[in-house]
Amino acid sequence: MESPTQVCKNSNLRKRRQQFYLRNGFRDTNVYRTYNGITMTIMMMGEGMFTMKDWDDIIHELQQFWWPDDIKEI
């Protein structure tokens, strides 16, 4: 989801959205990525850890379906 910690015009909406997810069983992984100027925070359900390596592994798997310029990492 869009990070509630990023300075932006809709920060209140982002904070409310994060609270919704937290109330409904999600937890913040403290893994953040920025794409096209928007910082995203990764949230998950369930036990266990989620690391930047997990994120990189997922993106690597998905890249076989994307054109190279579809997502620009900053």
C-alpha cells in the first residue's frame, strides 16, 4: 500500500487505510519500495518474516511477465 510515512497530499487517507488493514489482521513488514515517486509499504497476514530478499524474489518471478520498462525502481 502507499506508505503513510511519505510526505504527500493524501497522507491522512493513507494513515486511515493502514489502520483499516491493521484492524483486519494485516501487519506492517517494515519493507518499503519506491516506484515512480510513490513509496509503498509491504503488509502481510500470518506469521513469519518478510524481508527485502523476499520482495526481490517475488519481483524477479513476476518480471518474466512484464516488459523491462513497465516498473521503474527508484
